[in-house]
Amino acid sequence: MVIAILFAMVFLATMVYGPLGALLVELFPVRTPYSGVSVALQLGNGWIGGFAPFVATAVVIATGNIFAGPWYTVVFAGLTAIVGALLLPETRGRDITV
């Protein structure tokens, strides 16, 4: 059962990375897409993902429940999805040539 859940999580997570590159490049001005994408990815991966083990361990220690730790990443993923759905601009029809 654990293997099936892990497989499903990895399968769903890898589906994100296909369109993510195109989405991120379209969100930034034409002259600075790589800088914008780099800053966005490094802040997200470094600050949120980097502190995940520490926060998850602290939550497990505080609650005594080993299943409470992963909720940190689940909450941030949910918040990111909500903010992304509400605040990302529509880029259809926008000129992306230099």
C-alpha cells in the first residue's frame, strides 16, 4: 500500500514539471525570463522546501504523531495552488517575442 501511494505521489508530481517551464517563462518580461524563473524557483525550493524537514520534525515532536509532519508540505502546496489560481494573469495572446 505504501509503495502504491508513493508511486501515485511521484506520478502526480512529475506531471507538474512538463507545463511548469512554459508557465514560468510566460509570466516574466521578455528580456528577463530566466532571472525571474530562477528567483522564483530558488525562493520556493530553498525557503519552503529547505525548511520542510525542520518544520516537519518539529511538528512530529510537538504532536507525537508521525503523520502530522507531512501536513506542512500539503498546506503549502494547497496555498500555492489557491494563490496561483486566483492571482496568475492570463497570458494568452500576449506577444512573447523580443
